Amino acid sequence: MKKNDYLWAAALLGVVLFLIHPVTNNLFVTVTKVHPYVMGFIKISILATMGDLLAVRITSGEFKRRPGILYRFIVWGFLGMAFVLVFDLFANGVSGAMKDGLLQKAADGSLLKAFFSSLFNNLIFAPTFMAFHRIIDTYIDMGEGRLGRILKVRLVDVVHGISWHDFISFVVLKTIPIFWIPMHTITYMLPNEYRILMLAFLSIMLGVIMALAKKRNLEVNHAKLY
């Protein structure tokens, strides 16, 4: 392990200790309830960026900042704010549908209600969010992380620069049913103030899985050349 590996692990440990210590945990819960959007920005931007850094570490063998990391950090933060609203929309929407007899009734915190909330969240919202994030990420990549260049990138070039086949076949048709629906079912069973935090940790987990898969594919393709 290298120095940056220890620094990354120490940062993650610091987050975990902050969450489990009684005093700081009470502070976390209180602030999350009072300022949900601010905390959504903070939780997702920090942990998702850490996930991005770890994914690069796995595929390249060292920690390297991707061009435009600040812009990616900000984008993750605003997505975190969107998640705060969206998770409540689908939880309350499922409750309303159950009340109207459109879905099988289930108690708050039950597995069935959590599953329905996760299912509709991932079928309705997730593909749109994932496509939006892929587009914004591609803008930053094509602009080499420099605002002046990013603003000059054309939408048509961004759209053509994305492998939509891979996006649909893997990200949408595989990660959603295999990973996100089951994991979000667990997430919806947690108290509301922990859901976005859980989502942030899941983003790290999925980033690691995808990075390992990418690294393995690169190694297999390299071996075929010889």
C-alpha cells in the first residue's frame, strides 16, 4: 500500500467514526433533519468523490485526480440534493398508492413497502439520473476539466461520445435489477436521515465493483494480444 492508500482509508475511517460516536451521531441526525438539502450535498459530494478516486486507483494502480474533479464534486453535490427529494417522493408516493388500494398495503418500514419504493425509484428515476450524470461527466471529460473548454463542447459531440449500448446493456439492464433495486430496498428500510448516506456508501461499493470488472477486462484483452 502507498501513502495515498492510507490517507484514503483514514478519511473513510474518519467518516465512519463520526457517524458512530454518540455525540457526533446526534449532531449528524439533528443537522440532517433541519438542513436535509445541505447535508444531501455534503454526504454525496464527499463520499461519491472518494468513490471516484478509489475507482481510478483500482484501474490505474495509483490515486490520480481526474480532470475537473472540483466540477465533478459539485455535480455530485447537486445530485445529492436531488436524491433527498426523490427518495421522499417515492416513499410517500408508494404510501399514497397503498392507501388508495393501488398497491398491496404494508406497514412503514416493512420489506414490501421498501421494495416497492426501491422498484419504482429505480425504474422511473434512476435511468434518467444515470443518463444525465453520464452526459455531464462526458462534458467534463471532453473539456479536459477546464471550464472554458467545457462550455465550448457541443451537445452533439457529447451524445456521440457516449457508448449508449454499454450504458443500456450494463448500467441500466444489469446494475439496476441486480444491484440497485435490492440495495435500495435495504436503504428504504432505514430511518430517513440515513438513506442518502447509505446511497453514498453504495456508490463507493458499485464504483469498486465496476472498476474491478474494468481492470479484469483490460487484463484479459491484454493477455489475448500475446
